[in-house]
Amino acid sequence: MVSHTKLTVDRALNDEARRLRASSQSPRLDAELLLAHVLGVTRERLYAQPERVLTAEELSRYQTLVERRAASEPVAYLTGHKAFRDLDLLVGPAALIPRPETETLVEVALAKLALVDWAAIWRVPRVLDIGTGTGAVALALAHEHPLVEVVATDIDDKSLELARLNAGRLGVGARVEFVRSDLFDDLPGGALFDLIVSNPPYVAAHELADTPPDVHRFEPRAALIGGERGLDVYERLVPAAPPFLRTAGWLAVEIAEMRSGEVLDIFRGCGRFEPVELHDDLGGRPRVVAGRERS
């Protein structure tokens, strides 16, 4: 580790980005995010003051974070923040780091909510988010839809605590309720929703070792592994959902692209969803399966 009290922002970025080349697919971006975090500024602000000299304390903190990143610790866990759509979410090792791919689930959910004129039927839409983690999907829906009320569940208390903190910071806590539950087990009897969304664990157990080190070494396994085939949660969730859906309500789930056919089969085999749709993410990869409850 190099220590030099006369190191400038520009020199520090160049030096630490080089250190990260062997361990990161985005060394420059990682170096920028970590230095911006240490200095309490935006990435853009770094380039407005390239000759600013780092103090000894700033440099020490920065180099410590870079060293941890070089050991594959995720940048989001190092900074404690992750952007999701236009939200700034608090993150931590108890919950999966929100991914850009999951924004597709939010897009599909908003599109389904837009199919109904809620003012005309004199009620607000109710959404259930199963396995909320940081609260990313639930809070994005509450933030972007002016009427929606969301119940967000998770089996992990620490994840729920993190999601509650995010709801409070983002000012949507009044429209999001958090419940500890394993799927539908602890929901009140008679609870009905217009839309159920979930980003369940979908990595097969044998695939975990093939994920990047920052995933399999640091992110919670319970939020990643979906059994031996990556389908365990879908096989429980999909057949159990219809009693909790209002007539013509939708169930939408994120999927692993290589298992789109299997998840489609689970929906169709249930016999309670028509139509069943497959939606691609922005990269053109299968990412969400959605089905409408057929009463």
C-alpha cells in the first residue's frame, strides 16, 4: 500500500484503478466510486478538482477500501449505497445487491398497474413484494406510482430492517408495510392483491461457484440459491399465489435467462394463469415471466 500525503485526486484515481485491474471488470469506475465515497462528493465532482491534494486520513481510508475491493468485496457493500432506477438505496451484507436487470421487473409491474383506471373503480392498487431484500422493487413502485400501496415481505429480519430504513429515507414509508413471512405463510387471512412481484433466489446450488467472487464470497446465499435446479421457490410460489390475487390480478417474477422455459412451464402447469408472458430485459435476455390470474 502506497502512502503519500501529497497525492492528488487525479493521481490517486490512476494509481488505484491500476491496482484493481486484476480483480475487477470495472477498475476505473470502482476507483471513482470509492474515492467519491471517501470525499463525500459525486463522481463528477472528482473531475472538477483533479489537483486537490488528499489528506493523509483521506488517502488511508481510500487505500483501505481499494484493498478490500481488490479482495473482491462488492463496491456497494464498501460504500453502503447502491443506485436502483432513480433511488439511492442503503445496502448491506444481509441483502442481495440490487441489479439493473431487476429494473425490468419494475417496468413490467408498472405496465400491469397502468392497465386499470384506479380512479374509475374508486380504489387504490395493492401490490405484494415477496423477498423484498433492500426493498428495491417495493420502494421503486411506491416512488413511481402515486397511488399504490405495497406489502413487502422477507424471511430475514435484517433485510426487513434495511428495507424499512430505505422506505423512511425515501419518504414512502406510509404506503409500504413490511411483514416477516416465508412466501405467503404469515400474511393475514383474506389478504388480496392486484399484483404480486418477486425476485426469488434462482441460482442452482452447483452454479454458485461459477458466479463472480464478489457474489459467491460476499452476498447472502439464501438470497441467491434456489435449490439444486434453481427452481425451488418458483415451484412453491406460483401455485400458492392465486388465492392471494384479485380477479385478473398479475403475478410477475424475475428469472434466470437460461431457465425461462422451465418457469413458463411452472406457470402454465399451474392452470391458473392466462395469458402467461415472457419479457426481455434491455439486453434482450429473458428476465421476467408474468401471468394473469384466470378465475
